[in-house]
Amino acid sequence: MNTPHIIGWGHTQFGKLDNLDLEQLLRDAALPAIASAGLEPADIDGIFIGHFNGGFVRQDFSAALAAVAIPEFRHTPAVRMENACATGSAAIWAALDALASGRVKRALVVGMEKMNTLPNVQIGETLLRCSYVKEEGDTPGGFAGVFGQIAAGYFERFGDQSDALAAISAKNHANGVHNPYAHMRRDLGFDFCRQPSEKNPFVAGPLKRSDCSLVSDGAAALVLSSEPVSGAAVPAVRWRSRTQVNEFLPLSRRDPTRFEGAALAWSRGLHAANASLADLHFVETHDCFTIAELLEYEAMGLAPHGQGARVILDGVTRKDGKLPVNPSGGLKSRGHPIGATGVSQHVMAAMQLSGQAGAMQIEGARLGAVFNMGGAAVANYLSVLEAA
């Protein structure tokens, strides 16, 4: 079987994009992706749209918007995927499965979301549907409240981790300064992230505003192929392995301070890639909240349970550290348009591995990983990618 390759990509600015509708976002991500692959829309055999929606916009059936945005797609098969905050990765996996079946040779994946269409309270209520609503649907503070409870439980068990969370936030904002697509390109500094203030109040439990990813609009796109193509404008990137592991949705049925499904995804994915953490040159991980990145350090195997703080405080995951994590700025700086995030993470990784990441570039990056999760580490996706 041929190894699947990323042969092109596109990415819109992330931010509050009031003047752009879904069709424009789709077009602005997809057309550069197709062009960078050296292809035309007619060369695409299948379209896979990642779009959470959940009521952010009135328009559903968003796979059909591909042809509205790009008329050449009028008769091209298109399908929409949704898997909470891992919606983008779900769309990628569907495209990869189509490639593996032989039904599709070249696939377009687009992740997109418009979130800034509702008042903040309703945005929180919409996202909270990604929790187990029967038990967690009335959590104050929305999804920030869910992770606030996770953080509070971790703090109670292992001590105050505020220094570590502030260091994670400061790291990702410093990295995001160099990302031209980032929603917030501002180095906030450790002191701002550490101290509560009028501009950085507590949001939920021990989490402050600087611990929470941004509510963003935007889109990202990939062109996938069963083999490299001639004429592409960017070097190809290929999968070494891909893994999905699910976990119980209700937090009451597991230890909320331990991302066990994520840990299993990491162990299986690295084993399938015949690689170890020491072989990776960078990781793009799902820092929807700083406590999530901290727990993901432990899930990756960088530290035992309860000792994730030492990873960031020792500088391991800084851009100049042993294993840079989120050199793009992560969701914290880049933004988190739900359906776009998983695709965006893969675009960031492809840019690194092809030497196209500009000021974000990790020198000599040849092997990297992407971790994207839906809900509170419920749907866990891991890609290990390498330069072709």
C-alpha cells in the first residue's frame, strides 16, 4: 500500500472574521492548498469537510458548500465530519481511509469554523455540548468550567501548578508572535500570565483568561495523495503512523487528572512509527487550556503523573528545548476555530517538516507529531509525520 502524503496546504488568518462567511473561508483555504500541490480543482477525487457548527451558524449540510465556494466542485463527492474539537482530524482520517481504499487518489480536506456569531454565554453553552451533558451540562463557565474543575482537582492532588500553567501560556504566546496566521501575535510574558489582573481575571477555578484558548474564526486545508506528485510547489510530507483512541465521555467514569486515552494513543502511535519521543523534533499538541498541555506532557511520557510541571519549568518544551511543543503558538496563540484546529495543526507540522515555517522553523526538523483531541481527551488522534 502506498504511504499517504500531504502534498499541499492552505491556511487563513485566524481571528474574529465578521466579514467572511463559510464559503469565503473555505475558498481562501482550499484554493491555495490545491495550487501549492500543483493541481486544479478537477484533480480532486473527494472532499472531506471538518465543521463542528453546533449552532454557531444557521447553515448545516456544510459539505455541499464546497461547490458553492468553488463551482468546479459541482460534481465532486463531498462529506462532512464532526468529532467535537477533533473534528479536523476526523476529516483527515476519513480522507486517509478513502485513499487507502483506492477509491480516491487525491483528497481535499478543509477544516473550518465561524464561532464569533453568538454572545459569549451562548458560545460557552454551545461548546459545553461536547461534555457529557447529563452530568456536566450545567457546569458554570462552559467548557472552561470543565477544565477548571480538572485543574482544581490536579492542584488539590499535586499542589499549586500556577507557575507551570503561566509558563506554558507565556511560551505559546511567545512562539505565536512568529506565526502569520495566529489570532493573537503578542508576547504576554510570564508575569502577566501568572498574576490575576483586570485584564487577566480568573475564568474558572484556577484558570485565568491567559490559560484559555481564543474563540476564533478561520479555516485550514490539506491536499492528500496516495503518492507524491510532480509539479507541487511545496515538499511532500508523509505519515509514519496515525492512531485514534477513544475514552469515556463522562469524567465521572475516569480520573480527570490523567489523560489515559491520550497516553494510549501516544504509546500506540510511537510504536507503530517505530519511534520514541527522543526521535521527535517537535510536537503540535492540543492546548485548548494550559492544564491540557500540562496533562499531555504526562500522556506523552515526558514526566510521570503529577510531575508535568517540571517539563515546562525545566525548559524541555520551549522552542530551544529538547522537545519543542507548539512552536506555532498552539491553540493558545493561534486560536481554536473548532472544526479547523486539527487541520491547522497538520498544516503547521507540514510547514515545519518541509522547511517552510519561516520564523517558526525548528532547525533540522525531520520527524514530528500532532496530537488533537475532542472533548476532555475523549477522542484522541495522533499523527507521526516525517519529511518525504
